Amino acid sequence: MNEVLHFIDGSFKPSISGRTFENINPATGETINSVAEGSAADVDLAVSAARKAFAVWSKTPVAKRAAIMHRIADLIDEESEDLARLETLDTGKPLALAKTLDIPRSAYNFRFFADYVKGLGTECFQTDDVALNYAVRRPVGVAGLISPWNLPLLLLTWKVAPCLAAGNTCVIKPAELTPLTATRLAAICQQAGLPDGVLNVVHGFGPDSAGAALTDHPDVNLISLTGETTTGKTVMRAAANTLKGVSFELGGKNPNIIFADANLEDCLETTVRSSFSNQGEVCLCGARIYVESRVFQEFVDKLVERVSRLQVGDPFTPGTDVGALISKEHLERVDGFVRRAIAQGGRVLIGGRPAVTVAGGFFYEPTVIVDVDASCEIVQQEVFGPVVTLQPFESEEEVVAAANDTKYGLSATLWTTNLQRAHRMAAALEVGIIWVNTWFLRDLRTPFGGMKESGVGREGGSHSFEFYSELTNVCVKL
Ligand code: NAD
């Protein structure tokens, strides 16, 4: 593939302007290929195609929509080896992770929402013997789906699947750093029989580019964005001009809270994952670790020992635990956070610098920092890399206050065998998702989203359909 093209109205197309940008392999720093750089004109074509297709897709029987979505899932499974390879090439994540998480979950997103929509009902209220009220569900229209680079196909399909299941059409704007699997998904959808124009892909950047053109477009009804909190604020302002519906999954700075009564072995194993999976580039990573004082030193020592065993390196090599960060800029950003934490008194117990592995790649050593206080930038801001801080605490009240003391509210992990405490804390922590004695265990029927500056709205199960459909109340006088 020399140039990654847009997919508009069933055809792969270059940009109208002819402009392109480079797609870089983070594990080598080399160019993979060039990518068509979309602008307002390309977005306009894609939105027109999606609007035209909406007339047909919105009237397509649910069973037929679901059958096409199942075929898409089957094709993702059939092409899983190749899709995983593309995901690793684009992101620098270990191939084993792409094979076991990103790609299977992408197929499952389609199967899950295809099945869910078939059983979806609406409310009905009988108002004594005066009236009967029921609700009619209908698709909204054209959705703009804007995705990030960390779990490219997984998070994109988390949007596309409910959007299409509900009868909407879409224009996708994949992250500029990871255009490959979204483009392959377009080809898969066409092969599965999805009508032309139902799913369109326009590549490009955010501000002054395809992303902004999509959020500004008057004929786009919905915007679903996963990205940084600052991007959410910009997109919300743009969407306000035409009162688009918005659903945002944004940044996180998630606490991982460990009580002395926890099963420390389970907790250690999971904490290594929740800290360093996908190079720490997961919005749900538990970057702030709070450990009850009387087991603090024991926990820190054991964690550092386990971190020292992580293999950082070529993401295509079996046995690699931590691959490359997404870009040179991101590597420098992560290192900047660590340097400033050290300047503010933080003590690096392991890691704390770029890893010298594959020449030209953007690798960073898994990093554990102690001796930071609550006000430090590294405790307050999302680093989105393989860096965690550890702080001791004495009491439940103290740790709840510390955990809630950020602008974010995405998720929290809690380790305790005290049932009452688990329920009490679940009610007190200001986050959208709480895992007790586990992490990243997902049931797609549950509400997923963040409080405070971590998001707007919830997705998953019926919550996704609340966003991707309109309800009309019909009141019939009896
Ligand atoms: P980002 O905000 O830089 O970009 C996300 C997407 O938005 C990209 O496609 C980008 O091109 C687009 N974009 C940027 N500015 C835009 C604008 N002005 N108008 C329209 N589109 C615009 O985020 P990223 O760096 O790709 O991803 C990392 C961030 O995503 C982290 O903050 C992470 O926490 C967050 N994230 C959140 C979740 C969640 O479920 N809450 C999941 C994954 C990632």
C-alpha cells in the first residue's frame, strides 16, 4: 500500500487537494506509507454520501443490518493475523496484545451490538384509562466518529457497531497516527455487503483539518469522540453551533488503591498490567497507585522487582511486554513529565529514561516513581505512558480524598477483601467505572464513560443506543 486513501461512497479516493502526510512506524522511526490528507471538501463529499445512504440504511430491517454486521465480524476474524500486524506496525504495541485484545474485541463489538439491537425495546405507559403512551425509536442520521491512536480498531468499532446497528450512517476520522486498520475495516465492510455510503473514512488531522471539518459540518447530527480532554472541549464548542449530540470518552488519571488486606500476589500481577499494558497508553491505566502504609514498602519492592522483568523491545518479537510509544513527540512528552517530577522531588526507583532497544524507535523504560505529593504535576496530569507513581496512605477517608483530587473521573481500581469497604468506597469515588480486585474486565452491556473532565455520556449496551437513536413519544387517547 503506497498511499492510504479515503473511503467515500464505496470507493477509495485520494484527497481532492492531492495532499498527503507521512505515516511513521513508531518501532523504527521509518515511514510506512503516505496518507491522503482530507480537508473540508473531502469531508463534504463523505457527509453527502452518508446522508444519501441514510435514506436506505435507516429503513433496512434490523435483522438484515445485524446479519451484515455478523459478516463484518467474521471477516475481521478471518483477517485477524493481518489486522493485528497492521495495528502493531501503526502503534508500536506488542503483536501479542494486538492479537489477543485489539482485533478479537473489534470483531466482538460488531457481534455484540448486532445481537443487542435485535432485542431492543422501548417504554410503554398506560395513563389510567385515559391514554396509552409508547415510544418509537429511530436512527438519528449521520454520525461523525473520531477515534484515537492507542487502541485504534477496538475503539473505532466500539463506535461504528452501535451506530450502524441503530440505523445511522457514519463518517469516520481515524487518528492521524494510526490510519491503517480503519482503512482495512472499510474494505471489510464493503466485502460484507454494507451498502455504499453507509460507512465512509476521511483521513487527516484535527484542528483546521478533517476532524474540525466534521465537527463543523451542518449535516452531521452526532459526534462521538475518544481523545484528550482538551480535544473534547474544542469539539464541544464546535458542535454547539449546530447543536449536535455529543458523546465523549476522554482522558483519565486513574487511582489504583491497595489496602493491606488485599491478596497482594493477585494485586501485583494485575498492577503490572494496569500500569504498563500497551506501554501505559490506555485511558484506563492505573497511573496513581495508593498503597496502605503498613504494606507500602513490601509492595513497592515487589512491584519494582516485577517491573525489572518486563521486556521492552521490538513489538513483533515474541515475549516483548512493552513496545514503542506512539511517536517521537509523545516520547519527549513522557520524558518531560518524568524530568519535571524528579525536579519536584520525585525519586525514580526503576526506568525514568528512553530505552535503547531497536534503533530509531520510540521506546521508554517502564518507570516507577515515589516521593511525590498530591500537588505534583505527575500526580495531576495524564502522562499516557509507562509511568506510575506510588504514594502511601493511612485511612480510607484519606485515600478517597486523594483519589478524587484531580479533574479526571474515568476509572478506579480497588484492592481489598473487606466487602463493606468495597461498597462504601465504590459510592464515594468520583469515577465512571470501578473495578474491585480486578482491572479492565469488561461486560459490554455495562455503562462505560467518565465523570468530571473524563467524558460526557455513557456508551455500552442500551446506553449506546440512547446516543445513537431518537425516541418519539406517541400518546394515544383511549
Ligand atoms: P487526541 O485528542 O489528540 O485525538 C483524538 C482524535 O481527535 C484524533 O482523531 C484527532 O485527529 C482528533 N482531533 C484532535 N483535535 C480535533 C479537533 N479540534 N476537532 C476534531 N477532531 C480533533 O487524542 P489522542 O492523542 O489520539 O488519544 C489519547 C487520548 O485519548 C488520551 O487523553 C486518552 O486518555 C484518551 N482516551 C480516552 C479513552 C476513554 O475511553 N475515555 C480511550 C482511549 C483514549
